[in-house]
Amino acid sequence: MPAGPGLAEPPQDCNDPAKARACAQQLHAQASHASQQLASGVQAATALVKELKKDIPSIADRAAEIENQLGAVDINAHVTALDTHAKDAKLTDATEALEIYKSLDDVAKLVDQAKAVQAKRQEIQQICTTSCRAPGAFCMDARSGEPLCDGLEPDVYSLVDSLSPKDKLIVRVFGEAALKDKVKLSVSFLRSADRLFEKDAAATGAKAATAPTIVLLAEQVAEIPEDTSITSLKIRYELAAVDPGSAIDESYAVSIDQGQYYLEFGALFPIVVNGSRRVVQTTLPGTGGERRLSVQEDWSVNPSIVLNVFPGGRRRGVISSFQDMRCATTFGDLLGVQAGVDLDLGQPFDRVFLGGVLEPVAGLSFNAGLALIQQEYLPSGHAENMILAEGDSLTPVRRYTPRFYFGATLTLDIVNTAATATTSFVGKLTR
């Protein structure tokens, strides 16, 4: 058994029953001599791992494990137990004394492991400083698939929230060289419809263990194209099983900021409550041409041209307003106002529409508001059911009347939305 720091090698003849007591006495003497140094090492290592367990995840897990093991150590109890064996005049078997001494040696090794964890932390710090600084880079831990630099201060290593066209992101994986053939890293672009049906990949398996040396295992460079249909970048990391249950399948997504638009033209198909109103002159039979006056009102559908305005801005390329939900962007995509006129451009202002917009998907919105419609009214001095004599003429008066409307608006985006969603959905079904 190799000796740990502060502990000498045990005697070679401890298996001889005649020398068992002498062996125990020597083990006690060596343990007593090293106990103060070992206790100081345990104290220092405990303080060190307490700090390290607040650090980056790949370091914190191992530091917490070492802290728990050090917390169970009682050096004085081990030395006292060895003293008991050393004073036993009838001792013929030193096996138990050797086991106690080995336990002290294991404590010394834990102290060394705490120092190794600190060294790894310094190595990761150096890697992060030189190779992982955001927004142009993102580094992952090969053992866990988690961000390598998570927890380091200042926080300049986190995966960026969003990228823009022409941006570049370099994704790197660091870990032991022995994992090189088990690592798989890929980046891909997702369109809005893909995100509607995409399921988040879940990581499985064990967390990171202490690595002797950290090297670059994989690297991918993603250059964001100028394609407004692309809404996010997907990073997928896979690690084949090294030990039972240690396989990793981890995914990250970065939204692509394609900018916003604030105006869109569309065709409104409104249902107007009592949108049709006309004066009717009904000839009375057997009267020689007399006419009865009446007014007829009914609901109407009046296709119109509208301009939708989104004060908060709609994201370009995004199909669903509920994609990557955040308060400002979701309400910006979803809510707007509209103004429109009659589709009959010969008399466009016969009908004027002012209302609200609720657009859950690009190209299709639901609307409600106030319509100002020119409608027919009886002129002054006339009333419903009045009889006009033969030869009398009547010209209805036209004036704007406010009416409530509700309906739907379609824009050209609906074509792309339907095509993209259909293609993506069929693709999911055929996989």
C-alpha cells in the first residue's frame, strides 16, 4: 500500500504473529508522529472544499463529496485505537491495526484529492478565460454536458440568450482525453414550426468525476445565416456510456433575433352587427302607386383592407406568438391595433374600421372594434310606415353610424405559416 502524505510505510513483517504487537507499536508511533500534520491537512482541506463546493458544478459535486468524507474523520479516535492494540501484550494478529492505519492513509489521500480538485478548478478557470468567453463562445463539460464555466465570476461565460444574423458562435467540449471517441457534438438551426413540435432533450446519467487532464474534445462553429425563418440554434451534446447509467444527451437552444416589424397590411373579413341599413319603399297594391316607407337592418360581412400596427413589435420569422414566451415579446407579438377601409376602392370610405388585433400565429389575427359605416336614413319629416303619394319622391339621407364588428384578418404570412407548419408536422409523423 503506498503511503499517503505524512504517513510512513507500515512494517513489512506485520503478518508474523510473534511480531504483531511490535508492528502495532510501530504503527501507533508513526500515526502519532503524523497526527498533528494530518489534522492540520484535514482542517485546511475541509476549508478548501467548502469554498470549492460553491463553485462550478463539475468542481462543486466532487468538493461536496470530499467534504462529507472529511467530516466523518476522527484522527484522534484512530490513534487511540492503535494505542490500544500496541498495549495489548497478548496481541498475535495485527490485521485490525493495519486496517486502522490504512484508514488514516486514506484520509491523507483525501487531503491530496482536495488539492487536486483545486488544481482542476484553476485549469478550468484558465480554459474559460482563454476559450469560453461569451458571446462568441460556449464551453461544455464532457462528463456532464453542463456548462463548463457555470459559476465562475464574473459571469461572462454563460450561453448567450440570443444571436443575430451574421453572428458566430463556437461551441467547445472539454474533458479527459479518454472520452474523445465517446463524444458527439452537433449544432443545427430550427425554424418556427420546428419549435412548435420539438421536445426538449433530457440529460441522463452521472455527474462529472475528477479528471486528471482537461483537453478540447470537440468543437463546432455556427454562423447564423440571413434567413428570417430560422428562429433558434440548437446545440446537442451526446456522450456514450462510459459506466452503467453514465450516458449523456443534453440539448441547449439559443434564440435567433431576426428583428421586429411594426406594420402589416392584410384583408379583414369582419362581421358587422347591423352593418346593413337601407330605406325601402314598398308599393301598395291597388292604390295607384302609393308607397309605404320602412327601414331594414341586418348583419353584414364587408371585406376590407386594413393596416395592423404592433406597438411592441412582432418578431420576424416566428410563427407562434407563444414561442419562447417572455412577457414583453409575447405581448408584442400578440397585441396590436388596426385601421381599415372598404375593399371597394371606388368608395373606400363608405366603411371605416378601427379595432384591436390578437395575432396568435403569423398571418392570422382575430379582431374586434368599431366600424363607421355610411347607412341610409329617412330624411327629416318622414317616418317608418308613412305612405308616400303617387308622384312623390324620396331620397334617403346617408350618414356615418358606429357599429360593432368582429372578425379575422389574413396577411401574406399565413401562406408561409401554413406551408412551414404542414411540412414540419408531416416530417414529425414520418420519422
